[in-house]
Amino acid sequence: MDGRLSVASLQSGTVIAEAELPGPAWSIAWDRRRRNEVLCGLANRRVAVVDLRQPRDILRELAVDEGQGAPLPVHSLHSLD
């Protein structure tokens, strides 16, 4: 959990995309409608959206309701239609 997203090809075993995230990632999910986008649940209650065609820039970052207490990681994600 070093704040980096790496996507590897299962066929070749090589890394095909890398992105620097704004924090350590705890979970990921593929966007079901936008197949080039990956949602990354971060340790600071945020979700970073990465477009694998341009992984150098975070496409957008979403905040999860802070609620009470210390920030908790986003440990589970699921993309909806």
C-alpha cells in the first residue's frame, strides 16, 4: 500500500498502466459503464477515479461522508449500472 496503482496483463505478465494515487489504496473496482476507468478506495475515506488511457492524472476524487471519529479506509467498492 504505497499509493500506487499498477495494472498488469494476465497474458504477458507485464505492467500495462501505472498511476500515482493521492494515498494508499485499500480496494479497487472496474467501472461497469466506463471500461477504461478504475475506482480506487483510499485509506483516507476518499475514492480516486483513474482513466487507464491517461493514468498520470487522477480523473476525479470523491469524498465519502466523514461521519464521526477518525477517517477509515474505503475497504469495499462496487460499480453500479
